[in-house]
Amino acid sequence: MVPEIAIVGGGPSGLALAGVLEQYGIDYVVYERSREDVPPRGVVLKEAGCFEEFKKYARGGYATIHWLWDYEGNKLFPFGEGRDSPEIDRAQLKRVLLSSVPKHKIRWSAGVQSSSRNENGEVQLNFTDGTTTSGFKLVVGADGLRSKIRHLVTAAEPQYAGMVFLTLFVRPSNSYHADLEQLAGQGPMIVTGKRKKIWIQRQGDSHYRVDFGWLGPEDFPVNGEVDLSDEQAVKKYLLRDEHFGRHMPLVHDLINASEGPFRTWPLYYFPTEHLNWQPAPGATLIGDAAHVTTPFVGDGVNFAMRDSLILAQKLKQFGVSSQAVAEYEKEMFPYAIDVITRSVASGELFFAEDSPKGFMKMMASDKPLVRFELDY
């Protein structure tokens, strides 16, 4: 017999849901396309029984304080202190969540190529190896932006936000690492202005991830404008006047010192007017599959894991049923609309020509877009 619930996707939301269902004694299986050893690109962790493991890796305190700079080199103000949202690398979060999920409950290297409904109206999962399976009472799409389950629930799709980031790295072996450590410290450093944003963040193994963002096409690089496999060509591209060439010397030093491999990161969000679908028989969505958003209020992963907790609680209360799904989605919709709306508005402030003026004014108001009272 197949388990009652199939979770498609072994990212944070999928594994968090599995962990809570395990604690509740509800049968499930997780299908994840990657291998177990491949790194994935609060309250929930306690409910999933892995909060103590989380505390081994989480970085609180100074790691949660964001320092805002303008592109000319002025260090302006900090925000985020006191926000109960510790930093943790995705690979470490995966390790934490896996600690509460029995190995036999996860099918690794099981990529779902598509989903459909069979002659009985059941959801059928079609895998990349040509096999299929069905018979679940509920299939949960936890498979992110390109969800293979979403079409069973809604015809709406995420839309491009108009912003793309290029990710670079400064590792501990880099001679510039000590200088960057003195400059950026433990918490995120943000540089904005001229419709650009730079996000600098220390990771768990002490290396720095550096994201250079601008307004541009989602399929960057287009027309061969730069070869991302050519490190020097990438640096020359970023240092052009129309990109980051007019930023402070510190940014020039950072670009020249950074290393690859370089990755692009186009941003998307789910249109809020479509977060109102009727419950679909035997299927629902959590995390980015349901409500992908831009990262400008820092709530994405926490919100995805909140979905997992709420859905599991409704399944425990109402059984694996359409009522449980309806009650979960009814609670998820307004929360998603709020997070996406705030994040899109915050992104517009970050990428304004005169940024960070508008962002600073917003943060000093009585209704800041970045919330400090969290319920994850």
C-alpha cells in the first residue's frame, strides 16, 4: 500500500512537513529529485522534533543585524537586531530537518517529471525514470518555483520581478577575506543606490556569499554579453560604469577579489490576485510552489516552513481530507498576500534610483515593511 500522503520536494518546506507528520504519526513519503548528499539551493523545528539540532548550527545575535550602506560608501544604519530569525545555511538546515525524518521515508533521486490525474481522478506522479505511482489521499507540492504539482491546483504561474542577481564568493583562503570580515562582520551588509543592490553575507563555514543585483532580463546573460565561465570577463562586466563601476572603491575591491563559480538568480513572485483558488481534490501546495516571493523582507524560508506546520496541524485535526486542505489554504492565502505585497514594495525601494532614502524613511515609519513580530 502507498502512504496516505506524498510530499513532492525535499527542500525546507517538504522536509519540515515530513518532520511534523512524523511526530503526529501520519503516514507519508517524500520524493526528492536530488541525491541525499546534494546541498539544497523556530516553532516548526520544535514541532518537528529537531530544534535542539537546529541550535547547533543557527547563527543569532550579530548575525541577524543588517548594516545598510549607500553606493558612495556611507555606512548608514543597522536593522534587524532583536528579530527572532537566526541565520542558517541551506545545507545545514537540510541536515537539521533530516534528523527528524526516518531514512526509509525519503526517496532520493526520484525526480517528478510531471503530474496528472488517472481514470479514477487520483493524482498520478510521473517520474523521470519512466515509472509512475498513484493512490495517495493527498499529494503536496513542495517542489518550488517550477512546481510539477501546481497545475493541478491553479492555472496561475509566478511572474518575473524584473530583478536579477549574480552570485560571487569570497572564501577563507582568499587574501581579501580578512578585509571583508572586518568590513561586513557576521551579519548581512547591504549596499544600494543607482537601481542596484549588493548583498554580502557570511556563511556557516566563514566564506562570504556576495549577490550583485540589478534590473534586467530574466534570461541574463543574453546575446553573449558576458561569458559566466570567464572570471575576468565577469569582473570587467560588473565594473562597467553602467553596472557597478561608479560605486565606492570598496565595491571595486570586492569584485576584483571575488571568485566563482558564478550563478544567476532571477527573482519571481506569485501574483497575489490569484491566491484565491478553490481546494483541488487530493492536492495542495506549500512554500515556493504556492507563493514564491522576492527576498526583500527576509520571510521566505520561514514562511514556507510555517505552511508545513499549519498544514500538518490541519491534517491532524481533520484527518487527510479535503476539509484539512481547505482550512490550511484559507489560512495560508492572506498570510502569503501580506508577505508578497510587503516584499515587492520593499524591493522597489531597494532598487530605486535614490535608494536607500526611501527604504530608510520606510523603516523609520510606524509601519515598516520588514516585520519584527514573527510567529514561525
